[in-house]
Amino acid sequence: LVIWGGRNVHAWTVRLAEYFIEHKVPTRVVGVPASTQSDLPMVEQTLGYDTVCKMYASLVGNLATQAASSGKLWCFARIPGRSISHIAAEVALETHPHVVLMAAELEQQNLGLTEVTQLICNIIEARSREDKQFGVVLIPDQFLASVREMRRLFEEIDQILQVCPEAREAFDSHDFGLVLSLLPPLSRALFQSFPERTKAQILSVIDEGGSQKGKESLDL
């Protein structure tokens, strides 16, 4: 039995192999590391990673050429990837964008939305002084979920859902009044800034797996 997949898939591959051994099923289980994220431990590079990196590098390279040709265009490219940001790092090495936001570095430095925004603005201003009104910014998926304010919001919503079960009833009706009333002012303002769909997604994911699961699962 050959199983092809990433981390979650091979967690079940191990369980399946142990089940076969326990019940003496004469079947060999082979796990093939295949993940565009290249995030499997003890595996230097997984199948699919090189292909997706080359594809996005080509797209980002075209955006960079278009921005430079116009002389007045800043392109913000969203790159797929979990908090590890492997794809964003590889694409950056191949295309040399002007700004690369890395989720892991953001968490390590404990930066907030204000500092991230100021970082981008400083680079845009510095290039403007050199009469270069163009550039490319790479932003990996789930980057926003690594921002300090977002991590705090996840933790506070998790606490609200634990002590106030009636807040769960708002998921389907999209009535977030109770949750908003229990959030501190800064987190309330941040939560209100999201579209209704995103608010419901945040509540649902955190309710299912807690604040850490929300950080890993939300597509922000």
C-alpha cells in the first residue's frame, strides 16, 4: 500500500501501519513525502515543492517586470504556505522582491500590525526618494494570523467560547454582538474590521480546536 501525501496524511499512514502489525495483516505500507510546503521533518525536499516554487517564481518575476516597466506600480503577491513560509522564502531567493514578510520572523520579533505596516511604508518611501516608484511585496498565506494582535484576538475569543457557551449560537446567524461585547476595545475593533464570512470562520475554527488550531487553519 503506497500512500502519497503531507504531514496530516502520513500521521494516518503510521496509524494504519501499526494497525496492520497489531492485527497481523500481511501488507507493507510505504509513505511517499509529497507536499508543496516541504514541511515534513527529516525530509530535505518533498515532491511537488520544486514545481510550485518555480510556478510562483515565474508569476512574481512577471509582476516585477510589469512593475518596473510601468515605473509607478507596487505589486503585493500572496504566496501559499503555512507559518513556516518555505515557499515564500524560495520564491524570494529566485526573484529578489523588495519586501518579503515571513511569518516565523514576525512571531520571533513579536511585531504588530503597526510595525509591519510601517516597515512596508518605510521601504516604499526610501525607494521613492531614489525616484523608484515601483516594487514587489511578498506576503505568505496565514501571515496575518501570526501578527501579535491576531494571536491575542484568538486567545481572547477562545476564552470567551469556553466561559460563554451561548456565544456559539451566533455562528449560523452571524450575530456577533455577544462576542463583540465581551472583547476588549482593541480586539473588538480588529474583529469588527473583518468581513462577516471571516468573523464566522474565526469563531468556528477556534471553537473546534482552540486558539492554536485557529492560527494554523485560518486562511487570512
